[in-house]
Amino acid sequence: MLDELASVLERDGNTHWGSLMRNARARLLNSDYLGIEHLLSAYGGMGSLTDVVLGQSYKDGAIEWKPECDALNERFTVLSSKAWELANAIKRSQ
């Protein structure tokens, strides 16, 4: 899930959030519970993952939208919501 989420983010040029997802995934693969905390810290608050909108760029001071932006954002929303749900389920089980 996190690998696919990172790929979606990185394909749109969002290396910051993509890197965070890959880091959380690596921690979880190493059975490091901090991966859950790391992932959940990305959600909520100003400038968080929940504020990300994919498929846009700036040209001459104006926002331009990629033709596939609706599908891209829909996939991103599904993946990020599922990642949050799974991380919270793991946190509650601890």
C-alpha cells in the first residue's frame, strides 16, 4: 500500500511525501513501530498529506491541471485513506 502511495506521489513530482511513505514502509518492514507513528504524523494539520492535491502545475503564475488529475487524485485519496486506516488499526492493536 505504502509503496504504491509513494509511487503515485513521486510520479506527480511530490518527492517529499513519497519519501515519507517509503521511509514509513521501510520501518514497518523492519518491524519498527515508529513506522506507524511516522506515517500517522503525516495526517492532519496545515500542510499535511491531507492537503495534497495532485495533477497541478504552475505556468506563468497560473495553475494548470493535467488531464488525468481527477483519476490521479481519486487514486491518491483511496490509497492515503486506506494507509491511514491500516496504521490506526495497527496502533489500536498495540
